[in-house]
Amino acid sequence: MKTKLLSLVVLLAAVLASCNMFKSKLALEVADANEECPVVIEPGMTVESFVLEDNELVITYKLSVDQYRNSIAILRTPALEKQMAAMMIQEFDDDLRRELVAAEVGMKIVLKCEDGNTKEFALNSAELQNSIQHPMTGQAVLDLQIQMMQGRLPMDVGGGMLMVEVTKQGRNLRCVTDISGSSLSIAQVKANLAHMKARDLFTDDVIEDDPLLSTALKQGCDLLYVYKSKNEPDSVLFTMTNAELRAIAND
């Protein structure tokens, strides 16, 4: 009996030592990431810190009021919060992802608005490990990005125009813009688009910097822009094929 008990104690000690070793390695990776902070992701969005705290990797973002409002609109359900966190993990480098799995920790995202509001969402250890070992790819990523965009609609696209709908229909990404608030008529929009091509609207940098557009492109989607007005019965369709957009992206 004493031998079995001693074996159990030795095994437990070995397991605890192993866990401590993995957490030590993770602590070094997190410290390295934190040294790079603050990191500006885009205007109004900054990664403020990476901290290992109570078996959680805590990542804090500082957001402008507009960025915070957009984030809250996107993270409108618990399921979307977890999907967003899982997608964010794919941006980590391989070393950090590997140590997160080995240390069996969770992750918490903290969004701090400059006006004092705060939003938190998290993945527990099992959810984090699953998201790393079975990352979202292809169509699943595109579906999530479309849901995120839908949370921001209607969206001001300038000139009194509002993007009011983004959907995937077959192999098409369909974006609908309402021009009712602009000074343009449907006939004027049609005339303006008559001689335009995809290259007149997009550059390789624009495509690369737009997560939804670049993912849709990789999934073989054509891009359909529909312009409509509450004041007129007609609408205008402007189509950009996947081949045209790929040619621009590869410039």
C-alpha cells in the first residue's frame, strides 16, 4: 500500500512540475508579446497589454468610441463573442499558440473604451485548445465575417449613402447600398458605373486590408454591388468577378 501511495505522490509531483514548466514557458512568450505593446492595429484600436493572470491570458484593447460601438454591435451574442475570440487566436504566432495549448489556460479579451465603458469576453481552457487545434477555415471564417459586418449595418459609406445589406448568395458576396440620402439618382449612379471597372474601385492594398473582401476572394466569390433608392423603383447592379479581383490582388 505504501509503495502504491508513494508512486502516486511521485506521479503527482511530476505532473505538477510539468504544468509549472509549461506555464513558465508561456509566461516568457506572454512577456515578449507584452513588450511590443502598445500596438496600433488601426486608427482607434490599440493592443494595450498581454498579461498572464489566474490561468488566463488577458489581452486588453483600448478603443475609440466609434471602434467600441462597432465592436459591441459585432459581439451581439455569446456565440459571436466566442467565435471572434477563436478567430483572434489565429493571429498569434506559432510559439504562443503552442504554449497556450501546453499550459492549458483560458483567454480573456478586455475592450476598454476611451469613455470608460468596458466589455469582456472569454474562452475557457477547453474552448481555447479546441480553437487552436481545430481552427476555423474557409467558409466558416467567411460566414463569421459576414455576421460581424451585418452587426455594423447600416454603415455610412460617404456622400449620404448607407450600406444596408451584406449577404452571400451562391458564389456571390452581395452588398446593397441605399443612395436615398445622397444627391445622386439611380440614373446618375448607372451612368457613373457604366465605364468603371474593378481597378477603378480597388487596389491590392485595399483588398489585403479588408478581411471580409480578402476571405471572399479566397473562397472564389464574385462581388456584387447593388445600388437602390427609397425614392425610385429601379436599382443598379455592378459586378466584379473573382478573376478581376484576383488580378488586382496579385499586382
